[in-house]
Amino acid sequence: MVKTKRRYICQACGSVAPRWQGQCADCSEWNTLAEEAPATVFSAKHDLSAGGRAIRFEALDAPGELLVRQSTGLAEFDRALGGGLVPGSAVLMGGDPGIGKSTLLLQAAAALAARGQNAVYISGEEASGQVRLRADRLGLGKAPILLAAATSVRDILTTLSTMAPPALLVIDSIQTMHSDQIEGAPGTVSQVRASAFELIRYAKENGTALVLVGHVTKDGSIAGPRVLEHMVDVVMSFEGERSHQYRILRSIKNRFGPVDEIGVFAMEGAGLMEVGNPSLLFLSGREQSVSGSAVFPAIEGTRPVLVEIQALIVRLASGATPRRAVVGWDSGRLAMLLAVLEARCGLNFSSAEVYLNVAGGYRLADPAADLAVAAALVSALADKPLAADAVWFGEVSLAGEIRPVAHGSIRLREAAKLGFASAYGPADLPGAKEHGRYAGLTLLPNLVDRIMGAS
């Protein structure tokens, strides 16, 4: 017996509620629950073991045609993808408004089309004339891109079925697409899910690389149902501050390559330019040694990147409430590190304001940054500059121990390549002997003694 039941979907996080309420219980957003079309629920006794079509199994080592990655023409984009676009793959790209998502994809489509491949760019947010205006500004006005402005998934797929499948299909953006098989306005959970499903099915069946542009929420996560990230093969985040020149394309999920791989671009008047050596970009302007500055060799995927960590300590009058401000790092981890420095090293930060910044607007999530942050904090507290030719890396435990980290030899090799002659990190690090002046540290007090005792 078939029965129906009502359910309400949060338009912010995609959670399901059995009845309407003013506030979503999962994301705490107000007035975001919308009723979805009644779903058909079959009885538990319904038997699905007959009446279907038998599927064909294959051996894992069965001979077949190997998929060859398609280069986008942008080396940094290919690096973030793991080597290029895989035919039949679905890529979801998110980022803040105005960060450069459309510009990057327009440049990639133009580079692909210039090599004789069919590239289709469909905009649901801008008219064709507006996209052409941007292309002219980027010097891509003559690129043989097939351009259209449409929001109906049925119209898009009907048009694509009358032509040879393109090598690249860009949908900008998935939140503007509309399927007439689902009730609701574009951008709702059911519409985003249904539209993405139809487009991904077309890409899989025809070997077309599909790139979906996605909106993001105020906390930076991709808007729409969470299932959208599970449906696609690659999820990418385009990051950066508008006040800074650089942009980072980060791979969050990749079924065909490593995750956390990055591509670095610089926003210029002629569009996004590739940055082959991002370490030089993030360390630019660091000619004079000042207290509170430490260089950290970070690892993004398989790529080493040297960044500068800056700290500032301001003493306050008694009774004032100190402030802790962090840009580019986890504020909770800073609080933990300050507690370790006070409990294990006898330093007093309780009566001082602490400001921490990762230069260039870069965002760090690597726990190996603990030692560099601690070095910058101690240097700022003692008002003594660190060695200008040194890098710092290592994870700090609550006991004040400096723990080993991954890819130590890669970090040291990148630092040596850029002229850094010494390094401080965990003891017994594999590959450290190849680096001439490597100081292995076991406990955090050893680091504090080195800095406090420096002249």
C-alpha cells in the first residue's frame, strides 16, 4: 500500500525535519525549512528481488580503454586536479563571490578550445553579452568557446544531444539551474540535487568533463545539500582575500588524485596568472629581521610552501582584559599553545594581548606549524628577532614535547632551495642529516632557552 508523508528540508544545510519549525535544529538558521514534494514510501513487504534487469559483472583486471587526462592549459589548475581533467568526471568548484571562479574557468575553457577541443560555457547568472565583456577584458574575445545563457536543464541537455559531446562543460552556477521534473524554485535542495544528477549523468555517459560552480555560505562551505559533494568526483575550493593579490585553488576531495593539493594564482589586470613558486610570493617583503617573525615550511598535498608567521605581544595595564586575535590559523590551537608555554615554560601571557597573523592571507591547518608559532610568540615576548635564515616546524604536545611530522625531508629541501641555511624541528627526523645545520629539539623549553638566551 502506498502512503505519503510530509517532510521539510532546510535550505541552508539540507537537514530533514518531519514538521515545520521556525529554526533549523542542525544549523540554527531561521526560516529556512521548506516543504518538499511528498515522497512515495513503499511498504516494507515490497519485494525488489524480481522484475529488474540483470547487471553484468566485470573482473577488476578486465581489459578496457584507459582514460587519458585532459590538460586545461593552466599548469596550476592541472596540479590541483591531480594532473588534469578526467573524461566523464564531475568537478564542483566553490568560492566566495568575486574571488575569480568564473574568470579561472573562462581562461581554462579558452585554453582548451584553442587546442581544438570543444568547450561549452553555460552561464545561469550572467547574460551572454556580460560574459563576452569579461572575455574581451581578459584578451579571450577570439577564443572558440561555445557560449550560452540558460537555466533550464532540459533545454541544456536537449541542445547538447544534437551535437558532439564537448570535452569540457562549465555550468555557472548549479544553484541557478532548474529542472521541470521537480517542484520548487532554483537553488532549493531538491532542485540543486535533481539538476546536478541529470548533468552528471550526461557527463558520465558521454565522457565530458563537467565543472559545476557552487555558491558558498557565510562560513565558506558549499551551499546546498551535502549530498552534492558526494555526487561529484572532485570538490575544489577557490580561496583568497580580496585585499591580497594571490588566490589558492585547493582540492578538498579527489577520486583521481591526492587531496589538499593546491594551485596558486595571482589576480592581475589581464586575469589570473599562474605562480610557479608560491614561497617567493608569501615571503616577499621580508628583507628586515624583526621580532615575532618565523618562517614555516608548510606542505599542501605534495607541494612545499614557505610562509611567514607573525606575532605581536602588547602588555596591558593591570585589570584590563587581554585580547587574542588570529588571522590564518586556528584560534583554539593558539589558546592551547599559549597554555603550554605558560605551564611548561614559565612564560606569562595572561596580562598581554596576543596577535597572530599568517602573512599574505594564507590559511594554515598543518599541526606542524606549532613550533613556528611558538617561536614567533617567544620572539615577540622577548623582543628578540629570530635568525633570518632559519625555518621552524614541529608539532607541540600538551606535555611540551616536540613531536615528529610528516614530509620533513621535503620541507628541508624546499627551505634550502630558497636560501635558508638552518632549521629547527623535532629530534630524530628522517633525512635531517642531509641538511647541514639542523637543530633537533625534544622539548619546548629547549626552544625557549635558545631564543631567550640569544643576543
